[in-house]
Amino acid sequence: MAHEVRPAYLEITESTPSRFEVLLKLPQVGQQVFGLAPVWPDRCVDASAPSRELRGQYAIERRLVDCRGGLAGQRIEIDGLATTMTDVLLRIQFLDGRVQTELLKPTQPALVVAERTSAWDVAGTYFALGVEHILAGVDHLLFVLGLMLIVKSGARLLKTVTAFTVAHSITLALATLGIVHVPQAPVEAVIALSIVFVANEIAQRQRRGMGDAASPGFTARRPWLVAFVFGLLHGFGFAGALAEVGLPQVDIPLAILTFNVGVEAGQLSFIAAVLVVMALARRISWRAPHWLAPLPSYAIGTLAMFWVIQRVATF
């Protein structure tokens, strides 16, 4: 579950004046479904009985709602959200083509429907989702950390991170736009395997540092190439997360762009935090005991191998 954000998704589409088709996608664990429900304004009544379909990872609920006078200026709240750790992506599409997209959180479980929305609203929502996904995606962060442990030169690290960014931006766009279709389960397994590969490279590098006469590993010689190749895979993983959340039908390019920018912002903040920790360790002249040297590579590799086995078992 290292890569999962799994927010809920609420889509409200005005099909005829003041009548709205409602689709609610709730995370499902086993047979249990997150107990979240929209609380409608007083002017709204059900026009059809709600239906629910269990799909394994998500439950889908559909209904029709009549709201005399429309939803503009009305308050919609997600009951139960304040007691969870998940988010709800809310998308409202009006009959005239206007779209409002908001990210509701446990600390802010309600919103007032706006009269008009701007592109900045969509951009802000998907930027926040991108930051949240990368910072909650331990597998992606471990891969970046592994690269940082191999590449210690500032210029080479910049080139390596740039290659990773370019690669996952390409596949994120291709997969989200439907140009390339890749099964998500194998992608997630290979993403975990990429972390095992990097962890092994760290371990081999440490062995060479202990007097082994072998030449530097491939990642140490061409870190930007390794980052680019595996970045393509990680981009498919990001696209899978974005697909699970859902995309606005009329704001897809902006949503993809700002989600990717959010991913980069979160990734750069993680790299900055690691560099600060490394700088502090050098400043206080702390040296780990010799026997602790292999710990990072084996910790990263063991956890990643567990993910490989776990994800392959779900095929």
C-alpha cells in the first residue's frame, strides 16, 4: 500500500436544470466500504433510489438528486470525513459547461458551491493531490533516496533527478491521456523491483569501497540513464494514482500538468530535506559504526522485495 492515496471521489453532473446525476466512489477494503456520505442542502431531494456496486478496491454509488434553484451558493458536506485520514475529490459540472473542482479534507469536510470557478481552482486542487501522492508514496521516495545514496555529486545528482522527472512526466501524460495502456498491477510490481535494483547497487558500491577491485556499478557510471528508464515506469504508477482519483472531463491538460508539478514539488522538498540531514551529519562530524554501513541498502532492498512479492501475488 506504499503508493496508495485512495481518496474518495464525488462527481455531481447537472443533467437537466436543477437535476443532478451523482456518482460517489468510495475506497473499499475487503467487504468494508468507507462510511462517507454527502449531506445535501435542504432544497435537495432524491429523485431516484441510490444504487451501490462493489468493485474490489472501490464501491460505486449512483443516484439522481433534485435541487430546486440549483446548487450555486449552497453548502455540501461529506459526513464522516472529519473522522478519517482520507480526502474527497469533488467535481461539479453544471449544465452550461462550468466545472468546479475541490479537494475536501478531514479538516475541511464541506464547501460552498461557487457561482463561477476559474482554472486556478482546478490547478490548486490537482497540485495538492500531486504533492500528497509523492509524499505518501514511500516506494517512489525510496527510489529517489537510493539514487541519492549512489550519486553524491551535486551536478550529477541534478542531472539524475532531471532525467527521472522528464521520464515520469512523459509516461504520466501518455497514460492519463489514453495514448498508452499498461496494466497497473505489473507496473507497481516492477516499480518495487526497481527499488530492489537500486538497493543492490548501493550494496555493491559499499563492497567495492571495502577493497573489492570490481569496476563501478552501472548505476554509478550512468545514473541519469537508470533514473530515466525507471522513471518511465514510475510515471505509469503516478498515472494509475491519478486515474483512481478521477480527472475532470474538460480540464484534463491542466489537471495533468498541475498534478505533475505537485509531484515535482513534493519530490524536491524530500530531496532538500535529505540534503539538509546529510549536511547536519557532516557538520557534527558524526560517523556511523562500521557495522551499520550496509543497513540502508538492506533496509531499502528488504522492504522493496516484500512489495515485489506482495504485488505479484495480486496479479
